[in-house]
Amino acid sequence: MGVRLLVLVVLSVALMVVDARFALLKPVRSQMSLVLMQTYWITDLPQRLYQGVASQFGSRTELVAENEKLKTENLLLQGRMQKLAALTEQNVRLRELLNSSALVNEKVEVAELIGMDPNPFTHRIIINKGERDGVVLGQPVLDARGLMGQVVELMPYTSRVLLLTDTTHSIPVQVNRNGLRAIASGTGNPERLELRHVADTADIKEGDLLVSSGLGQRFPAGYPVATVKEVIHDSGQPFAIVRAVPTAALNRSRYLLLVFSDNRTPEERANDAAQAQEAEDKQNGTGPIVPATVPKPAFVGPPAPPVTPPAPVATAVKPAAHSARPAKPAAKPAATTPATTTPAAKPPATAPATTRQREE
């Protein structure tokens, strides 16, 4: 027994050395793996059969519970669908409002974010609108919540936008509550802006909405920029520390709006708005009743032409025609009178003679 064990141990060690040093046993190992795979499949067969039977014959309690759960989820989904329908209608109204940009002062165009600057110390993004689309340097960019930044670099089909939170960017703002003016500067943090040189006694508090003031002639006035988050007063400092959170989703928005400034005069804006409103009314069938007033002269015209006024003119001409015979000699001698009047009063006798001969 001991000799057999020793022989087996030596044989095992020899096989391991040969398998580790040479590739002679690779075919044998592959064949053995096929046999062992069948063995594993056969040994695992009972467990798989049990699991299949258990899944086929689930308890009635579990089925009822699952049914109730599905009913509840279905009810919740139906409620969400109703809200989704309301949001869809709201989206349609907002798109109609966006399409009617001719009635407002600024023209906007939708752009899509296609890239970001990999430099972690700069906050810049790339959009799919460029110089060929009419984009200009310094053009404001905003999303659905507020201002995001401005265009700082132009390419033919793309543009690079500098965000508000970049350390090199500043924007003039004012407190929407009382009109207090300040300068909001970027801090390098996408969730924070700072207001520089705000007096310690200034009327500003947490929760105030900051909107663009339009003083720099770069950003249009009235667009939301940030919300004041923290105001720190230090008695030893002349200025307060004011921190704000941007209203725009700078690191989440995908679709943006490019704002085209309107350089028209107020009169031109009013005329264009009136023309756009008139065109929209005509399209909707509720325009001014111009077609009703135009035909009126056409209907008034036919009753007016009764020939009564021309009749007196014709009758007036007829007497002139009757008197034309004596008038002709009177007119013709009038032409000769300049020649006959020059020699004084001699021609009275010749004048009737000439008239008699012509009458004969």
C-alpha cells in the first residue's frame, strides 16, 4: 500500500513537472476538459430541473402580490402620462412663443452643445453654430433658465462660448428687487459667482435675484443671471462678501439660445411689430376688415353715372353750335381786326362787306 502511494506521488510530481516545462500534455488536458464538462453538466442537472419546476409552479400568493404591484405601477405610469401630456402642451406653447420672435425685441436661434474645453481651469464650451450661421463675437448665450456666457471665438461652423463662471469673465448685474447695481465675476467654480465691490451697507440679502443690467452693451437687460446665496458682513471691511449661484444649468444644459441684438429704433420696432401682428391676424382670419371697405367705391360708382350731369353739358354745347354761324364771322374778323384796327376807323365799311361776302 505504501509502495503504491509512493509510486502515485512520484508519478503526479513527474506529470506536473512535464506539464509545466513542456507542451506534451496539452492535448490530453483539452480532452480531459471535455469529459469534465459533461460531468459538471450532469451533476448540475438536478439543481437546474428544480429551479425550472419552481419557476413554472410559483405559489398563488406570489402571483397575486406581483399582480397588485403591476397594477399599482400601471396606475402611477398613467398619472405620469397625464402630466407628460400637460408638459407636451406647455412645450408646444413655448415653441410657438419662440417662433413668434418677430413680435419681441431680440431674435434668438437654437444651438446645441457639442464639446467642452478639457482644461479644468477654464470654463468654455463649443456649440454647433458658427460664422456661417450669423454668429458674432460677444454674442450672448443663454439656456432655459438664464444667461450662460458669450461667444469669444468664431469658426465657420462652430463657436466657442466663455461661461459666466470663468475666472476671466464679469457681467454687470442689478438686484431685481431694488435695482442695486453690481459686477458679478466668475470664481472657477461652476456653482458660484461673486459680486465685487458691494458696499457693506448695501441693501442685498440672501435669495435676491440678479438680472443683467445691460450697461455693458453686451448682454440684453432683464435676463436672470444668478441668485444670491450668501452675504457676509465684516465690520472691518468696506465691502461685503456676496456669493451667488448661477440660474443657468452651466454643466447640464444641452440646447442653448443665441440672442441676436436688435439695433432698430423704437419707431421701427413698433412698425415691424404692427406688421407682424397684422400678418398673423390675416393668417388666422381675424384681420382688419379692409376687404369690406374696398368694394364700397365700386358699388357707389354705378349709381353715380346717371347721365343727368352730362345732359346739361350736351345742351350747353348745342346752343353754342347754333350760334356758331354768327360766331364764326365774329371770330374770323377778330383775327383780321388787329390788321384793320391799325389804320384807325376806316374799315367799318369794309368789315361788313367782307362778312356779307363770306355769308353769301
